[in-house]
Amino acid sequence: MILKLNNQSKNFYTHLGKFFGSRDIERVTHDRIFDDDDKEWYIKFNRSGKPVAFVSIAGGKVKNIWGDTENNIVEVLKKVKDESEIKNSIVTTAFKELYSKAGYEIEEHSKNFVVIRSCENEED
């Protein structure tokens, strides 16, 4: 099940609190995860109610990505793309191959970052 939440949603911090400021998560994602007020979070939960993947977006741009498996990440990335028009988003290369699998266009940006967007979008 994938739910769309924000930091005002009931139990938001119960589910995601451990990800904010976690050095272990930062090592995997090459990114720091923050709970900014303008972010919407697409969170996939397993049958036990534990988060297994998430993507945050703000202003039509992908901000954060994490998951315990590639399949879970791709599933959430696809859901985001299906529900939101994603503008040019600078994201880490940590999940570069998964962006393509989920149907995003990818453009090289720097050694550690790429730009992703919905395939139907034009340049910003």
C-alpha cells in the first residue's frame, strides 16, 4: 500500500522519524532527509505497516528517495510519476538506474547528481 502524507499527517513521525538525520540512510541515499513543510511524501508500507520505500516531492520536483529494495523504490517512483507531473529534479545518482526503470528521463548533471523529469515534460 502506498499512501500520500505530509508532516502534519497523523503518525507521520512515528513512521518516518527514524529517517530524518540518520547517517545510515544518508550513506545509502547520498542525501540528507528533511521533513520540510512543503513536501508531500509517497510512502509504501509492507503488510506489517512498516515503511519500505518513500519519495518526497515539493513544487513538482522530487526531493528525497529511499527504499529497502529496488522494486519498492521503482513502484513508488512510478506512483509519483502517475499522479504528479515531475519537473526537472536534481537527485543523487544513488538510484540512477531505477529512475529509468520507473520511466523518468535522465540527464547528467554532475558527478554525484542527475536531473530527472516525467517523460512528457519539456525543459524548464
